[in-house]
Amino acid sequence: MYLFKNCEVYAPGYLGKKDVLVGGQKILAIEDRLEAPLGWGIEEIDGTGLKMIPGLIDSHVHIAGAGGEGGPASRTPELELSQMLMAGITTVVGCLGTDGMTRNVESVLMKAKGLKQQGVTAYMYTGSYQVPTPTILGDPGKDIAMIDEVIGTGEIALSDHRSSTPTVSELIRLVVHSRIGGMLGNKAGIVNIHMGDAANPFQPLYQAVEMSELTLKQFLPTHCNRNVHIFEDAKYYGKYGFVDLTTSSYPYFPDDEVKPSKALGELLKTGVPLAHITMSSDGCGSLPQFDENGSIVKLQTGSLSSMLDELRDAVLQENLNLEQALQTVTSNVASILKLPAKGNIAVGRDADLVVLDSDFQIIHLCAMGSWMIKNSQPF
């Protein structure tokens, strides 16, 4: 058991200076003052001058590797646990991506199981860019309903030259099956959408809703800051549906992309509800840039650490308060993906805790109640 003393707790709402008791995998108590009973063997950690936040949730990570748009040598490697921890991330959602042809969903599932065995939390989307999309049990709804780690479908590519250009009917059928699988498995059953560079990128989603009983909140479109025109459309779309900002590509493509921390502030100013906005890293994914002929001219790999960087910049550069910015990588993600034990510091929730200094450097990190980083060192 651990007792954190005198931390400024952002749950993500600001709770003030609190003592936080952790036992097993859960948060046991949060009080102004807690004393460890003698003989209980409770370890005390002094959090004076430090901030405690929930472990970050990264809803878009290519945990088993990705890429390949530039040929076999451009395939990216799979996620290493240290990449998560040094980024303050305690929960990931894995996905396949562009290559649903030479890679398979089973490898993503086994990587998620491996990460869980290492002490962190891992979920996944079934499928890939393509429609019909690859699955494990033959149908995305079955995967979601019957496989613990599978919580939705994605990333399905739309408005992109790498998309299989599904018809509206095909898209509706995919989303309905995912939704029903979610109902049967008590999961989100959401569909993660890769948004490309085409004009009117959200049009397929609007059409799917118009022609069915679906709502926009059945989709989680990502890369909504990939260029200026999609971001302008996202300012309207985000008032009715979810908007996910990709954090890892801006440093590589600053002339094209809208910086995520800046985008967050602009979305809020235009009236997009904070609860509709999330940020994810696209970690371990390939970040290609194509010319007008469709040839690759630049290729980078997504970094998970970008999410913590953009959280910091939202606070220190864009002057957003930490409570607001933090929701986009913790409680909002947990709510949208229906992960009730995640994203908040509260009694009974999973003990995924990150303790930061004033420069957003990680001092301590616990995942599921176990030390992963202690006194700035891997444990």
C-alpha cells in the first residue's frame, strides 16, 4: 500500500492538496489528511510541490507496429512498454491502420494481452483502413461482444486516397454491427475513423447518420487537425460529434497541421463542448507525406510522448487551465470509450496515477497500483 501526502490533485477537476491512499489496484481513500496506521507497512511518498493527475489514456496507438506505405522497409516497430510510461500513459487502445493485408488483427490482440501482463491497461479496435474490414471472429460486432480487449472498430479510413471508399450503406452496416456488439458486450462499440485530406471530409459521416438511426456520437474521427480545412470543418462537426486531435504529427508537418494545443483552444472558443474533444498520439504509426502524384516524399513515426508535450503546451503556452486540458487525455476519453474505472482520481477507481513537477516532468507513476516510475527512475 502507498500513501501519497500533500499532492495537488487534479482528478481532473482540482481537488486541492490531498493525501491519496492506494491499495491493491485501486484508490482506497482521498482526504485532506490521512495517517498510515502503525504496523500496516504503508509506504509514504511526499508530494509537496507536486501535482497528481490520472494516468493518461491514449486512444490511438499502433501497438503492434504499422506503416508500409513506402514499402517493406517502412514498416514501423511495435510499441515498447517504456514508451508508454515515459509519456505518462497508463492505458492504450491499439489499432492496425493502413495495412490490413499483410498484418492481422490477431497480432494487435496478442500485443494488448502482453501489455496487460506487463502491468498496464490495453484495449484495441478490431479492423483496419479497409471495408470490409479484417476481424478475428468474422464480424466486428462479434469481436467486440466476445473478446475482452476489443472495445470498437477502427481505424476505418475515409476521405483519404488510401481508403477503400466504402459506400454509405457499407459504412452504416459496419457501424451498426459495431454498435450492437458494444451493446451485447457492455462496451463502447464506437468506430474510430481515420480522416484524410479530401475536401468535405466529414460528409460520409453526415450521410450515414441521415440514412440511418445512427448518431454522430457513434464515430470517433481522428486526425482532425491534419490540415486547415478539416480543422475548420471540425469546428462545426465538434458541436454535435466527437473530435480527436493527433499530437504526434505536428512537429514533423508544421506547415500543414494545426498544433494540437492551439487547436484545443480554438475549438473551445468556437463553442465545441469540452466533453467532445480528445487528443491521441497515433504512436508507433507511420506519418507519411505524399505529393500530388501519391508518392511518398516524407515519412516519420508517431511518438507517444507528444501527448504529454501538448498537454503541457496547452497549459503553459495557450493559457488553458490544467483541469480543461487534462480532460482531453483522461476523463473525456474514458467517458467516450466507456471505461468507467479509468480517467479519474476517485475512490474505487483504478490506481493509475502520475505525479508531475511544475515543468510537467514525471516524478512518480503507478499503473494499476504498481510502481512503474519512482523518483524519476523506471521501477
